[in-house]
Amino acid sequence: MRPWPAVLFAATLAIEVGAIALSWGLEPAWDTALYAVYGVTLTGAGVLIVSRHRGHRIGLLFIATGLLEAFNDLAQGWGLRAARHDWPAGPYGEWVGLASWIPSGLAIVLSFLLFPDGHFSRRGWQWVAWVNVIGIALVLPGWGLNPNLGDQFISGRNPLGVDRAPTDLLLGVGMPLFLGSLVVAIVPLVQRLRRSSGVERLQLRWFTFASVCAAIVLPTVAVLWSVAPAVRPLSALALTAMPLAAGVAILRYRLYDIDLVISRTVAYAAVTLMLAATYAATALVIGAAVGRHSTWVTAGATLAVAAVFGPLRRRVQERVDRRFAPDRVYSLRQMSRFLEDLRTGRAAPEDVERTLRHVLGVEDLDVRVSLPHGGSTVDLFGAPVSDGLREGQMSWPIRHGETLLGTVVGPAELAERRSLVTKVVQGSSLAVEIARLRVELRHQLDEVEKSRTRIVAAADDERRRIERDLHDGAQQRLVSIGLALRHAQHALGAANVEVSRTLDDAVAEVTETIDELRELARGLRPAALDAGLGAALRDLARRAPLAVEVDADGERLAPDVEIAAYFCACEGLTNAVKHSGATKVVLGARRRNGSLVVSVADNGVGGVVADRGSGLTGLSDRVAARGGTLRIHSSCTGTTLLAEFPCVS
Amino acid sequence: MRIVIAEDQALLREGLARLFVDGGHEVVATLADADNLLDAVRGAQPDLVVLDIRMPPTYTDEGARAARAIKDELPAVGVLLLSQHIETAHTVTLVAHSGFGYLLKDRVLEVREFLASAERVAAGGSALDPVVVASLVSPASGSPMERLSERERDVLQLMAEGLTNSGIASRLVVSERTVEAHIRHIFTKLDIPETDDAHRRVIAVLAFLDSLHHA
């Protein structure tokens, strides 16, 4: 903080202390104290604003007004004290104190016109300030030189009164200008409030709130001034509230929830009025019954007030909330309804983002989930998202106990409704926690599925390699050996029938071994697959011990899909042959909507269930490893096995 | 007869050559791959080329492609494809040629039958492995095959293997007249116009294999 604002604040404080010392005991204590507090608050708020926002005109205005207020208080104190101790110039001090309300009007007009950024509205409202200045220029002499003000002075005479001054004329012209400009100055403030958004709107709400309080309290106090002297201090409080509200608005607008302050204020004011009415009504009724001065009156009225306080406060608060913060009531109700739906399974935890958007009335709101173990930031469905904030965005942490689950990222304007947002975000934590667990589970499942696919693919490759090795290695060698034996047989000629027969047997043995190897290789991976799935299925059908019809075309698919589909048909066919007692099987392999549908339909006895341990479990694993699905329809007229594989052409 | 052999495995190549020599034939060239096969065949003008279907560099259908090239340029040369297992994808179009055979490798161990098949192919006949034929003629829905009776199908299968009427009759243990009657029915059911008998036989087998392939 640079020194001069501090110096001015200290000066105000010192002057007010002096003013209190002078006035103490000569006027009501609250009058002395509260106006001193008002002056110090004005300068204090101004100093704080200026120290944070250098040269802020609202701050400067408050400092100037605070100093002026302090001088007025000092002058008034001097006037009071001088009359008591016969000091000089007492009436002039009184005059200054009594006239102080006139320049204060300009301060109020200017604060209306300049709030919150210290500049006049672009729509040209400066003239209001000039009208006020002209009004003051007329009212000040019209009031100050009026000799009829004598009764306001201790001496009974206005020291500056001039008998022949045209004071009536001056007041008659000046007063409408002065008061009119005060009223008109509210217009640009309301205009600003209506057009504003975001931070400015928040600031204006604070200041307008205080201004409206003042606008209600000050005339009310003026009316009740002589009827109920007890309300007099309220005007000082209302005045003090304005610089306080302005200071909060400019410096700490994000700290407090203005909507909540407004609705609570209105609710408590309403409750107070109703309680007073209840007290009065009860007292009247009981008084009429048992006599006005009975202690029963007080007791009964107090009892009535106590009885209605609780329910009344709740009702009024609810009504006021609905009127002044309808969002809040609606939002909290929506949130608790969502949580109830979540509990009963009517809503999915991933709906929390949509619910938050709906509840808070903003579209640009995202829930970001932080995965555990230093994991990445993802959305509710597990897709990675950046964790930075754009211009004009804010984030709120979502916590469940000690754990940080993620953040809600939304527009900065949401700060206007800080307490609501915090409450709603807190309410969302259970849903976010569940969604986070589901994302985690999905990630792990995804990993497992990928590794299963890799394992199956590796096994397929290995089968293919072994099949090749059998065909091109062992089988060829055996043929060579057979040929060598035949050559030996030829070379031997007809000389030795015994040896020739032995060689025949050996060749037969070799041929059989080759056949066995061929079957073995087919079991690993049918070579017919080289010609396509259709060819392989027809090959399979041909070797089956019952009538098998094949419905497949010659279209080629990815090798891994073809082999998976082949084994699927193979397993299904084996199952049908072994268990169904079928006489006919239809094998199908057709493309349908980007999927390959493999079907094995038999006319057997049915009763097939894909439970653990059956061959079909292994089959469904194989299908799942390719991202496919396996369905089985089994009835007493037969079993149909349908495997669907996703395939891109 | 004069024979060219293309087989990538040395032991088998030599074994095959010896088999033919033992059978009284002349092996005029042996090659380890299909690259220079066409040149060798042009130069040597053999009666028969015996070749493996899988050869370097990719071990898929080099042999089948070389066979097609030979048949396109020198249709008179007989081509006998050998394979470790049956692959109809690469061979179905070749079946249309006369003087073509396709056998499993281990058939060579039945020396007499193998040499007979080889001689038939060299003479412009056909020799299809029973497994090949079976895989081509297995019943599929919507094929003209469905119009044939089971017996007629058997006869057609043996026709496709390259057997003569008498060969078919002895294999099925029926009279030659019965075989002839079956063949007439086959021609009628497959709508094959009347030309010379050998030609009709080929058309019957081909029309039939072709329709199966496109089923």
C-alpha cells in the first residue's frame, strides 16, 4: 500500500476520534458512534479499493466522501461543545454539520453513475451529475442562508441567515433538481445491472442490494423519525452498508454468494415483520380477553411468537428462495432427484454431466475424471481429455472423502452462484465415483481383451507355421523316403520277393504316416482356408459323416476372421455330429451389415447350453477374442448356433 | 516319354526323376523353381511337365501360374501338378485344359498308377486326384449337380478323374452299357449338345465343375 491512502485513512480516523471526543454526551451516543463508523468505513473502503485498483474513481470518491463526513462530524462536535463551553464560532460548526447532507447527495449520485468500474456509462449519463451540481448550487444558499432555520441551532439563530435572500425561490428551483437527479441516477445503475453479465453483474448485484436497502430504510426512518425514535440509528447503518457493499463488490465479489445474502435478508425481514404482527395480534386478542395489563398478555404473545417462529421461518425462506433464487431451489431439487434415480437404477452415473448442465443451466460444462495412480484425465466415458482451462473457464474439485475424483469445468460466471455450485458439485461426487470406477473397469477390461486377441492371433500364427512345417518339411521328406524305397524295390527287381514285400509294407506305412500328418495339419489350420472360407467350409462339409449343406460365397475376408469363422463352424459341426442326433446340418457364412455371420443349424434334438466346460465355452472365447458375439438357439426341433464377427472390408 | 521336372526340394526332385527313369522314361530337365520353367519347356519340347504347386519365392501358387503359362503357350505339352494338399482355388481354371493332371504328392508312391496317370496326361487325357474331384463336386445348394442322381454323380466323378467308360464300369462293378446309359442321362440333364463323344465328356465335366465353382 502506498503511503498517501494510509495517511488519509489515519487522518479520517483521527478526525473522527476528535469528533467523538467533542460530541460525546452532548447528543445520543449512537449518533456519535455510528456516523463516526460511517465516515471511517467510507474512507477505509475507498483506501482498500484504491490500494488494489490504483486510481479507481469509486475509491477516490469514497475517500473524499469519508473525509468530508469526518470534517462534518468534527464541525458538528465543535458546534455542540462550543455552545457548552462558550467557545468561538460554535454556530458555524453547527451550520456545517447541518448542511452536510447537501454535498453527500452528490457523492451518492456519483457513486450510482460510476459504479462499478469508475467510468460513466457509455450512454451519456454525466448530465445527471451536472444537474445535481446545479441543484446543490441552488439548494446550498437557499437552505444555508434561510433565517427561518433558527430552531435547528442551539442559539436559536442561523449565523448565516440573510433576511432578504430569495431562499424560497432558490429552494423551489434547486430542490427538485437535487432530489430528481438523485432518483434519476438509479436508472443507469439498473440499466447496467440488466445488461451486465459475469463479474460485473455480480458486483452490481452487491451494490444494488445495498442501495435498495438504503432506499427503503432512509425514507422509512425519515417518516418514523419523531414517531419511533428507536429506528433512527438504522439510517446510519444503511448508509454504512453502501460503501461496505461497494468494497466487497469491487474487491471480494467471489467470496460471498450475493443471491444467498439477498434471499436471507428478505426472508429475515419478512419473518421479523410477521412475528411482530403475530405478537401484536395475539396481544390484542388476549388483552381484550383478560385485560391489557395482565402478564398473560406478554406471556401469551411471546409463546405464540415462539410457536410460529420455526415453521414460519422455513416457509418464508422457501417462498423467498423460490422468488429471489428460483434456480437454487429448482437446482437442488433436480440434483436430489437425480441421486434418487441413480440409487434406484433409473439413471446411469454417466448422466451426471447432463444433470449438472441442466441443474446449473449452462451448456458449456464438463466433468473431468482423474484416474487413480497418476492416471490421465478422461471424460465420464473414458475418452481422454485435456486438463487445461480455456479463457473464461473455472474448475471446481469433486471430492469423495479425501480422494480427488475429478473436476467440474464450467464458465467463470458460475462463480456468481458459488455456494450453489459447490453444493451441487459435492452432490455429484457419488455418481462421479461410480462412473470413475466404471471407466477404470472398462480400461482394464479393454486391456484384457486386447491381450486375449493378441494371444489368439499368436496361436493362429503358430498353427499356420506348424502346418507349413508339416507340409513342406516332414511330409515332403516322407515322400522322398517312399520314393527311395520304391527305387530300391525297382533296383532289386524280381530277385527277392520277400524284400520287395517288406518294401511294399514300408511304403504303405509311409503313405499312412503322410495321411496322418495331413489330418494333423488340417486340425491345426486347414490348408483349404488358403482358397477362402467358402472353400474351407465345403471341404469340411465333404468330410463330415452326415449331409452338410454350405451357404457361403467366394468373398475373401481378413485371415484372422476367416480362421475364427472356420473353427467356429468346425466346432459347431462337431457338436452337432456328437450330441444332436441330427441328420442334416446347414453351414452358413454370409456378410451382413459389416459383420460376418457364421451359422451352424442342425435338425437334431436340441438342448444345447453354452455352460462352463462344454466345447461351446471355448468357442465363445474364440469368438469374443475377435470382438464377436455367439448366440445359441436350441429347441426340440434343432439347434442353431450364430456367431457374428465384426469385419471391415 | 520326355519329362521336365520342377520341384524345389532336392531329395524329392531326384526321387521323382529316378522314378520316371526306372519306369523307362527320359527326364530331360530338372529345375528347383518355376522361374525358367517356360524357357526350359520351350527348349526341351517335352511330352510332360511335372511340377510342384508351391515353389519359391512365395510358396503359394507359383506352380499353378507356371502351369497356366505353359498351357497357354504350348497346349500340347501335358502338365501334371503335384501338391502336398488340395488347393482348388488355384487349379479350378486349369481343369478346363486337356492334358492336365492334379495329384497329391504321395500318389507317387503307388508307382504303377502314378505312371499310368502321367502317361494319360502326356497323351492329352486328364488325371485328377479323387480328393480334388471330390472337393470340386461336393454337393452345394442350387447347383446343376442336384439334378443328377447319386449314381450319375459317381460316374461323373470318375469321368472327371479321367477314367474311360470301361475303367468306370470296372470301378463301379457294373456293365459298360450301364455306364453309357448313365453318361447319356448326365449329358441330357446338363443340357450338353450332341457332338463327338470325347468332347461332350470334357464339356460335361467342365460345365459341372464350373457351375460348382460359381455356386
